[in-house]
Amino acid sequence: MNDIVLIDAIGYIAGLLTTVAFLPQVIKTWRSRSARDLSLAMLLIFTIGVLCWLLYGIAINRWPIILPNIVTFLLTGTILFFKMREVFRS
């Protein structure tokens, strides 16, 4: 097996696992329509970090970095949306 293929496979697996880890939180937040117990600072820092990873992946044209970070950005963005909505309603 080509080393690049193996490295990409590890990248895809890592991306899949770290992205799927957010699904339970997104589902819980979506169903309850509440992100009250989540830290706004953590959500902002993490979402910006994911965006940076996405931009980095695009810059070096590495799909194992790009694809999972697109999905993770959408998932964390959803949670962040609910959190910001609560912050501005208070």
C-alpha cells in the first residue's frame, strides 16, 4: 500500500471520528433548542479553530483535512447559532 494512501486513510478516519463526536451534542441542542449549558468561549474558540483547519486544508489541498472540517464547522456552527441566540435573548 502506498504510504500516501495510508496516511490519507488515517486522516479520513481521524476526521470522521472527531466530526461524529459532535453529532450527539448537535442533536441534543437541536431537539432542546437550547445551548444554555455550553460555554460560549469554548464554542467560539473551537469553531474558529475548525475554520482555521479548513482554510489550512484548502491551502495545502488535502481532502482528509478539508472534508471533515467542512462538516465539523457546520455542526459547531449550528450549536454556536443556538448559543448566540440565547445570549442575545437574555
